[in-house]
Amino acid sequence: MAAFSKMLKTGMVVALLLTGVATGARGQSGGGGGMTGVGGGGRQVLRITGKVVCVNCSLDEVHKAQPNLGRLYQFTHRDGQAVVEVNMVNDSVRWSTLTWPPQLWVRAEDEVFQRLIAEKNLSKEIEITGLLSNSRTLDMFDVAVRG
């Protein structure tokens, strides 16, 4: 079952990448009628590493309780929210351009978001895989716990 789930996620990523390439090609050929988004024609899959600082709290609460922490982002999903301290993003230009203010909407399967906010994973190093749109919505495909 886990292999099927991984294959399904990989298929979704490939389909989204192909959609982005096709959209970028249409925009470059003049058929798109508009500008391409920040960071070029197609969107790149992001790999975000960091740790979840707290669950169902706000950025303001974390800043007050732990003012020494930096690079904090609030991820809001229909099932809750989490504040994440981001250590590295593979496309830092796109990330820094689109993440101000540092509050993002998250679209993810329930089990993926639950993995992000699971109490047992608090303060562990995680890697989030997803796509970030110009509307500051993060389509989260996977959360891997490293620690």
C-alpha cells in the first residue's frame, strides 16, 4: 500500500511539472497573452527543510515566546495551522519573493498535513515537498521526517 501511495504522489508531481512546462512553453510562444510568474516560465517543485515549532498557534505567539527564532512561517490548512522554522529551500529566490508576509495557505491531503502537525514530529527535522503558487498557496505533496 505504501508503494502505491508513493507511486501516486510521484505521478501527481510529474503531472504538475508537465502542466507547468506546457504553460511555460505556451507563454513563451506568445499564445499565453500575459507574463509568466516570478522565477521563470514553469514552477519548480520546492524542497523545504526545517522544523515545526508549534501547532495551532500563530506567528505572533511564537515571536513573543521565542523572540530569538528566525525564518518563521505560518502554514494554514483547513484542519489547522503550524508555525515552521525554515532552514533551507531549494529555490530561495522564488520562496523569498512570494512569502511575505510569512503566512501561507496550504493545500494537502489530510494525511500529509497530519504528518506535519503530529505531536511526535515537533522539533524534528522535516522536509516538505510541494509547489508554491503566486497566490502564496503551497500545494504540499509530502512531509518526510528526518529525525
